[in-house]
Amino acid sequence: MMRRTRIYLLTVFLLLAGTSLSSGIRAQPLAAGAVKDGTTAQPTITLPLRDGSVRIAVFGDTGRGSEVQYELGRMMNTYRAAFPYDTVLMTGDNIYGADKAEDMKKKFEDVYRPLIDQGVKFYASLGNHDASNQRFYALFNMNGEEYFRFEKGNVAFYSLNSNYMDKRQMDWLIGKLDSDGTKWKIAFFHHPPFSSGGRHGSDEKIREALHPLFIKHGVDVVFTGHDHFYERTKPQDGITYFVAGAGGKIRSGDVKKNSPLTAKAFDRDLSFMLVEIAGDEMHFQVISRVGATVDSGVIQRRD
């Protein structure tokens, strides 16, 4: 009888943990078997895997060449077998320290070689620890530009350089957004306009520069890094901001408790995001270094 009671209470807890308090987002309870003594033998996908959908992964603050970064890279490859994404968005601080050819090999190429060999393309944005010359590194697909735009299906992705949000870049961004007819508009860059991090937190200057533009021009979702954890904010004027900065080193316990911004956060281990965009919905699933699903849900496109 006691065992049944414990199982019942655990089930209720998991269901409550998966319930979103934010409008426009439906959080999903963790799939059965997703978390078992901290690991999972087989990938458990909560995403719909619809025909013709846009499938990507997202992470940032990666390039250290540490063992835990390699472990996360292997988990990304494991999950790709179940969720065949072809694009990875990088939210900056891609290479810490030296970035000579041997460093790029150790801190990036060797880590993600199985994905690169399968044709997965990585699109970088520059963080405060990145040298500007990394924009010429072929595997970052920046084509020599510090900020750029590309499309997949009916989704436009904007990689911005939040280190120098100068007039030239702002004029470029406004011009691109003014003429953008895609259904979805997604931005990714390093410094978070909204974050509950104790070490860094919200970058108010970046928020003042970009958030009004995102509201005006229908940007739906923003991915950032800088803070070394995962956070999904409650929608800010209809826009959901993600902090995906747990790709190389975790800052455990850095998310402020009871932050009014936080819809969901995870700062106990490295993690990456899987994202699927189909129709007017963006589904997401966040996976830890050991294969646990720590957040999932769906975001409705802004009207």
C-alpha cells in the first residue's frame, strides 16, 4: 500500500512540474523513462517529428575542450539518431582562450565530429570570449560576417553580435526585419536581454536596443547564452527568451530563486536544446549531459 502511495505522489509531482504558468506555452510532462537514476539508455523524444518540419539544436558557451563538453557532444549525437536535426545554433563563447588551428580542432571539431560528418551545420554568433576573426572559420558558417541572416523553410534566423550593437548593425537589422516575410523570426546571440543569472543576469542595454524591435517586427523566440545554465523565461510582451549557455561548463546554483522571469530553469548540469518548428508551433525539449529531459513544451507563433 505504501509503495502505491509513493508512486501516486511521484506521478502527481511530475505532472505538476510539467505544467506551465505562462500564456502561449504548453509545457509537457516528462516522458516515462526519460529520467532514471540520472541517465537514459535510449533517447526519449517528446517532439512530434512531423513531416517537413524545421529541426535544430541550440546551445552555447561551449569551447573548452573539457571531458564534460565531449560527453555532451556524444549525447547530442545519440539524440540525433532519434531526432534528425541538421542545424545547430551557437549562442556565443564558442572558443575559450587560444583559437589556433589545433585549438579549434580540440575544442570544436573533435567534439562534434560525428555530427559534422553527418552533414550537420553549425551557425555561430560571437560571444565576449570569442575573437572576431572566428567569423572566417568555415565550420561556423558565418561567411566572414559578424552578424547575418539565413532561412530554413519558413523560418528566418538572425545571428547578431551583441558585443557591439552599433548603428551599422542596428540599421542592417531594421532593414532586414522590415522586409522579412517569413512566418517565423528567431534571433540568437550571446548577451541575454532577460536572465535570472546571479553572475551576469539581464543585459539591460541589449534589452533596450533589441526588445522593442523584436516586439514591433514579430520576432517570436530569442536564444542567448552568457549565463552558464538553461532558462526559459515567461513570455516578455509575447516573446519567449531562452538562455542556453550550458554547453561547456555549468554554473551550479546560479539561477536566482523565485525570479519573476523564470518559467523553467536547470543549473545542475550541462544541457542542449532540441527544437522543432511545424506550422504555427515551436516544440522544444531540453536534454542534460546524461540524457535526462529537463524541460519541454510548445510555443505558439505570435499573430
